Amino acid sequence: MSHAPSHCGNCEAQLTGPYCAQCGQSAHESARSMHALFHDGWHSLTHLDGRLWRTLWLLLVKPGEVSRQFVANRRASFLPPFRLYLIISLVFFGLLGVSTHEDIIRISVEPAEQSTVCDNVKTNLPWMADRLRATCRKIVADGGASLRSVFLASLPRAMFLFLPLIAAGTLLLYWRPRRWYVEHLVFFLHNHSAAFLLASVVMLLRMLARAVPVLQPAASVFEVGVFAWLVVYLYLAMRRFYGQGRRRTLAKLAVIGVFYAMSLALTIGLAAVFSAMSL
């Protein structure tokens, strides 16, 4: 007959109940038990999936509500913002990588000019001249395929750095009542997660439309509708999260839109330069 252990098998802390108060390990389950193996797997799967689907559903149907709940310290029912963003961005950039994107970077040079176009690259920094010409030759040789590949690989990191910049800009717009910087960061992590999720659906429909051309018109209409909805989504999210009136929210949405476009252009430009210098 087996007896209940008096100390935790993981951290050796004294047990006072069915779970260790120090590390949370079950006091009764054994690592050699099939029940423990399947119970732990099932619990982890359903706990994660339950929070994930609950978070995604509320994220899409109630803009700004997940952020509002999270900063109100009601966090246990939702996936943490960074984890949510990483999961969805992994899907988004994965789809972006496997989709056909020759239109992102495509360079075409006449055969007669290929030997001279890179020799004409000039710079005021002599120490960079040879590097720039070598990069130019590589880009021209493969029509920009290598640059496109490096650029798409660097884009997730660039966007991850872009979010804190946007949050900092928003901090200047909402200084009364004062909000912590992390609240704005949480808000944009959730909003970018929603945007990447919807954009992933758009890319899947594009891929399906390529295979079934009759779906192309519907996919195009859906794509326009999604990107129009994202503007409305941000407005509704700002209204719910920050709790300000319509006119003030619209004015701040316009300011954020301009700042967002400028920051995004700068981020993508720097990512492109970094990609070119990495070849």
C-alpha cells in the first residue's frame, strides 16, 4: 500500500496539500504513471487552447476589450500579450514567406547595362564603395531575389521594434489622465495581433483564389473590406480602451495614423537598408 509523500519530489519542500506550495507540482502523480503523462498533456493543451480561443474571439468581436481587461489585472483568462503577438506574427510572417511576393522587390536590368550599372554606384563614404557595388551586383544578378529573402526574414524583428516606438508616440497623446507606457504597449500588441490575424486570413484567401480563379473577385472584395475594417477597428478599440469621446478619439486617430505611417515607412526603409547591407 502506497503512502502519500511528505516532501515534493521536485523541490523537496514540505507538502501541505495535493500540490506543492513552492513549485506547484502534484503531490500524488508519478512521472512513471500513464495517467500523469496524459493528464499533464491534456491540461496544458486545453488550458492554452481555452485561453487562446477566448482571447482571439474577444479580440475580434470587441476591439480594445482584451487590452482593457488585461490592464485591469484580469489576466488569467487571456493569453499574455507578448505570447499572443508572437504566435500570430509567426503565422503571419510564415504565410508571408511562402506566398508569392515577387512584386515586393523585383529588379530588372537590361543585359547590356548589367556590367556597368553597379560600377556607377557612387558614395561619399569611400570605405563603403566596394561593399555597395558588390551588393548591387548580387541584387542585379538574381533580380532582387536574395534581397527579398533577407528583407522578409528581417521584417519580423523590425516590426517587433516598431511597436515600442508607436506606444511611445501614443504616450504623448494620452497624458491626462495619465497612463503608463506599458498600457499603450499592451494596446498596440493586441491591435497588431488582430491586424496580423486578419491579414493572415487575407493571404490564405489569396492563395486559395490562385488555385480557384473563380474566387478572385470575392477575395479582392474581402481584402478591401478587411483593410477598411482595420481603421474602424482601431477607432473602436481606442474608444473602448481609453474611454474618450468620439471627436477626441477621431482627432487622436488621425494623429496616430500620420505618426504610424511615418514610423512604418522609416522602419521598413531601415529594414531594407539593413537587408541590403547584409547580403
